[in-house]
Amino acid sequence: MKKILVANRGEIAVRIMETAQKMGIKTVAVYSTADRMAPHVKMADEAVCIGEAPSNQSYLLGDKIIEVAKSLNVDGIHPGYGFLSENVSFALACEKNGITFIGPNSHAIEIMGSKLAAKETVKAYNIPMVPGLDQAITDIEKAKAISKEIGFPILIKASAGGGGKGMRVVEKEEDFETQMHRAISEATNAFGDGSVFIEKYIGSPRHIEIQILADKHGNIVHLFERECSIQRRHQKVVEEAPSTVLTPEIRKQMGEAAVKVAASCDYVGAGTVEFLLDENKNFYFLEMNTRLQVEHPVTELITGLDLVEMQINIARGEKLPFTQDDLKIQGHAVELRIYAEDPLNDFLPSVGNLKVYKLPKGPGIRVDNGIEEGMDVPIYYDPMLAKLITFGKTREEAIETMLTAIHDYKVKGIETTLPFGKFVMEHDAFRDGHFDTNFVKKYYNGELIKEEYKDEAQVAAYIALKQYLEDQKSLRLPN
């Protein structure tokens, strides 16, 4: 594999290109008119504009991307995450055109792309499932009767999607019809598929996922877990590895279950199996993401592996160079997603010009970044600008390094999730490891950060005034 097209943008496109360059592989960037001056475009050996700013006129144009790949004699396409990364038609089109799709085959993407199909597939492997209905349903009365059997609260979930879309928690029977209609409508709008299913709502779960790697020779390993419970609107903001709550026995059981999930669909490449862990440490299969995850850096830091390099080598047909017994957890890593959102105003999107954008540096600090000072933050794409990752020999060290890095990360012109990250890192529940997916609902209030900012500003003003008076006093002293 001598040339790879990266069918993505932003920090993940840069991340993939860094590894490709390290491996001596040339890269091709595709970009929209809004991304003409983006770092991934400047970094690539070749770059081609494929359309206007909206993603359905650029980054989602699979046929056009394949045309570019063929015209430039590309060997492989890396889709990153989002956009076309889990698109069955795109993976098939790559296969038909003799271009290596750096990811699983279309069969695995199709099965795991439907939560219902995924549950049906892994059922034979005796993997624990959340109690619920394992088929799509649209009949409101029948669905309500099933929900009463399962017992409220229940969760209505879109079969075809993720990211919290088409998902509704129903606490009591009288709210069921309204929430069912909303879930179906949202699923139809987001994914073009209104299929929903129903399962028992686990009230205080941890969201734990297992990273797996599988080669074309039947070898599958897991790279331990990532803790992803700090979320807003069902989307992750803070991740870490390893989790504070898994015992070695549960870690082993979850890892083995993840390997079985991968085997169930003949998986090849890097993938992630997601689980819910309840307060009694029972775990349940949630879904499989058939791509690289946003939070893959924390796994890289605790294992010493480059997951993009692993993906490329597997796509080349190489065997995994290690077995499960060779893998060990070393140290602790924490990641904060830097979203262009205002955490003081219900995480609403924040767009504008990056007047100041300075990245933190130092031992144990890594920034996967896709934007530069002076650039405009566009409204057309996911609001994630970068990922701030810190590593330490212990969890405490990783957290303290994260706080230092947050302080040194300078952004002006837009709002970001940096203040939220500081709030999380300093909160007793997070530091003690006693938290779940309801952390934001339980503890977070933007007003608290506003008060803290006000207090900090008052202290800074007091120190400045004191210094000014001291300076004036020294100036008045006679010689």
C-alpha cells in the first residue's frame, strides 16, 4: 500500500496522515470549499476539492471520492469515523473498484450497523443482553403492552443509528405514546429508517467499551477497556483508560465477550464493542462500532500501540504481531473532547473566528488537532475541533496533567468545552471514580462555572490592584 486517500476532515484526517507518513505512505486529502485552508489539506501529498461546504455535497459523496481515488491511483481509502466510515454502500463500492477499504468488510458493517441485527447475530454466543424486545416495532399498543411486561422505565431506541438520536427514556406508561412517536420521527429524519426497539432502561449505568483488533487470519485480540460515562445528550465528552470500576475478572469476561462479538460477524480490522455496566457490575452488550473510535488515543497510550498503523497493516493482509497474553495495561490516560460548544449555555454550538488558538505542550500531553489560529469554525460539521489527551503512571497523575493542559490551552473567538473539562477533573465524584452516565444531570450546572469565573476574576483584580499600589508606593520612595 503506497498511497492512501483519507475520506474525512479535521483532527482525524490529520491523525491518519501522521501515521501514513511515518509508514512512508503517500496521502490524498479530499476537502470541501469550507476546508480549503484546513490543516489536513496542507498536510497531504495531494488534495482535491470535492464539493461545497455541506457534507451531503462533499464528504458524503462516496462515488465522487472513489472517482478521485481511481484517478490518482490510490491503493486504499481510510474513512476515519463519521461520514462514510460505516456506510455499507461505500465499503462495497471500494471492494468493487479494487480499492482497499481500511476497515471491516461490508458484511460486518451491515450486520453491526443495525442494533437489532447485531443482537440477533451475537445471541448464539451467550453474551448478556439488556432485557427487552429484539425486533423492530411500530404498533403503539403492542409496544406499550410489551413495555409494561418489561417494566418502566424503558428505553426506546432507533435501530439504525447512534449519537443519542431516536432515543427516548419513558419513565411512566402515560408518556409512552408521545415518546414513541418522537423516537420514530427523529429516527426517520436522522437515518431514513424509523425502526425502533424497546429495552429495559438501566438507570445508573457505566458506559464501558472494549477495543478489539482482528486480522484476516482469524486472530482476534482485545486491547482492554475505555470508560466513556461522562456524556452530554448521550454523546461522550470525557473518556479514560482503564476504568476505575472493573476488576481483573470482569475485565477478562468483557474482553472475551467482545472477541466473541467480533467473531460472530467475521470482523476484520479495528472495532469497538460497547457495553453497559450496572451498579451490581453486571454487563450487557449494547452495540458494535465498526470503525476507529474518537477516543482511540487513550487505548494507544496504555498499550503503546498505534491503532491506525494496526488498521493499515491488517488491511495489507498482515498477521497481528502479538497475542492476547502479550498485551498489558501500562499507566492511565484521560481524554477531553474539545467541542466548539458553550458549556455555560447548555452546550449550544459556538461558531466564529479563532482569534487565539494555542495548544498546550509538555510531558504526558497529546493534542489530536484539526484546526489553526485565524481559521473560522464552520457550522456544517461536527463541532469537535480537537482532542486533549493526557497520560500518567497513575490516574491521579493523568488528571493533574489534564488540569495543567486545560489551563495552558488558549482559545479566543469561540466557546469550547475546556471549562467543562476542568469542572469534571476537579469534581469529587470523578476523582473518586464514583460516577455514571448521569454525571452531567446529577452534578453539572453552568452557573457554577460562571460563579467560579467571577470569583477568579475578582481575585485577579484584587492581586492586580495590590501590585499596582505596591508599585506606586515604591515609586514614591526617596532615593
